[in-house]
Amino acid sequence: MSDFAKAGVVVLDYNDLVAGVDLGKQIEEAYGSDGIGLLTVKNVPTLVEKRSTLLPLGAKFAKLPENIKEKYVHADSFYSFGWSHGKESLEGKPDESKGSFYANPQYDRPVDDEDLIKLHAPFVHPNIWPTDDLPELEGAFKNLGQLIVDVGALVAQQVDNYILSKCATYENSKLNRVITTSKCCKARLLHYFSRTEEECAAQAAKDDGSQDAFSSWCGWHNDHGSLTGLVSAMFLDENMNKVENTDPSAGLYAKTRASDLVKVNIPQDHIAYQIGETAQIHSGGIVQATPHAVRGSNIPNVSRDTFAVFMEPMWMEPMQVPESVPSTNAQSTLAADNLPKGVPPLSKRWNNSMDFGEFTSETLKMYY
């Protein structure tokens, strides 16, 4: 399923979001029980140029000498700021296929209390920019990241309106509040390393069409935050030239509630938004996160660069379903049973008395 239309992706128009048009039907189609947990937004001003400026910098940073990159590794935040490579574990094995540069696109220093910073380093540690080694990264990172958050707040209001229409005890504008008031937004510039001809041949030889084969670049997982914004990936050759992805099977995949694989192609001039597990819990399961993975390109010497922004609450935000909604509604038995290998069900990481910090800690333990 390499064609965009076959993926069944809901597309919203930025102008409709700004105008406040009621898009509840589209929200249900994308994020409801039969959706794929993802939609895209078109006609976003300045998106194309900001994407084109930032994405090549992921590859440029990844090509820096190891001793230079090591300066920007921050273990005390669970590698949630600066450079991370090979620290994450997905599907039970270290993920060596990609490197990531993490930063808060909105606040360089979200809080000034040193005790809070130490206690909640994965959330509010100050940004670690490569000012001496890649100074252009900071501005490009912030420009695209802030744009994605601003548009995400508009999407969130539509989600809020839809949930409220289904659940009278849902807090009005809760997802929008989370996004617009949190100081814990985190963005991730991802570089998927190119593979040699031998590595591509080895991957092809063991490709049996199973779900494992579909996660050769990034293992199956759910985003645990509230809403994730991401842009279309850019493919680069070894000389940093943009190239077309000629492997039609490579890219982002989602797994539906019925365990069907769906390939999701994001146009270069769209922003995609995925619902996360926190919004799923806060809605009492009315909107649902969908497991997703990235299948690697089998074209030798081609890397993949992209950018994701994780919009999430402050650590003290209660992780409760709406009043009068059973906590078991947050994830049905059917949905839990259909999770791919390596994606732990909510029952192993969450209970209705947690706050977001506790939920995050339990989730990180499963993946790191």
C-alpha cells in the first residue's frame, strides 16, 4: 500500500482550523475507534521552507565526529536532551538504526529551580545546543518546532470539541490547555542511518513479510504523550543531496485496531498529527493512539531525516479518565491484545491515580 489515498489518511485544511469550522466528523474518522490515530494538515504557511532548512541538519550533525557528538549526550535526562544513539530499546533490542537530537522548541530553560531540574530532568532540563559545532541548528529547530506546536493547538481544540460531544464529564478544552500551557514540549530531529549494500541484502533475505520486517528502522511503539506532530521525511545520499525514495515499501506504518498494516505517506507540504496515549487516557478511550513503526529503505547509501514534536503535559498533570468513566475504557481488551510485539499495554504502565511524570517513568522503563 504505497499510495497515499489507500492509507485512508484524513486531511484537514489549516484555514478551516483557523476559522473554527466544526471538523468533528474528520476527528472521529482519524482518531476514533476505527481510525489509524493520525491525520494531516495542509496549507500551513511557511512549513515547506522551514522543513527544508531543518531536516538536512540532522544528517549534518550525525556526520560529525563521535567525540564531538559525545559532548551533547545527556544520560541524566534519560537521553531526553541533546544527542542520543543506541540508547533506546524497542522490541527488546537496542535501536542502533537512528540517532536523535532532542530539545524543547519553546523554552531553552523551562524552570529556574535547580532542584526541580534535577528531579525532573527528562522534562525540564535546559536545552543543550551545539553552538560551537553546528550553530544553525538551534534557530531552524525552534522555527519548525514552534510552528508544529501552534498548529497542534488548533487541532487539539477540534479534538476537545469532539470528545466533549461524546462525554459530558470531559474537561472543556483539556488537550488544548495541555499544549498551550505546558513547558515540557519535546522535539526530536531524527536521522536514520544509511545502510550498505550488504546490510540491505541481509535485510531483504530475512524479510518474510512479518511485522518485524516492517520495523527495521524504528520498532513498534505508541507515543505516550498527548499529541505528536511530524513532517514528511527527507532522503539524502552520502553527499547530502536530496533523493527520491525509490523503495515503495519504506516509510511509516500504522497498525489498525484490527491488526492490519497501513502505510502512511505524508506529503512534503503537510504536518501529520498522531494522538498519544495521554490523550487516549484523558478521553477515556474516545480517541486512541495507534502503534506505528518505520520500515527501512532497502536502497543502499540513502539516509532518512525527519522531525517529530511531542506535545505533553507538565509532570504533575493527573492521568485520570473523565469522571464517571471506568478506567478500563482507556484501553479495551481487544486493543491491548492487538498491540504489536514489544508495545506494553497500558495496564502494565498506568493506573488512574498516576500523574504524567509517574506514567512517563513507567513507560521509559519499558523502552530503555
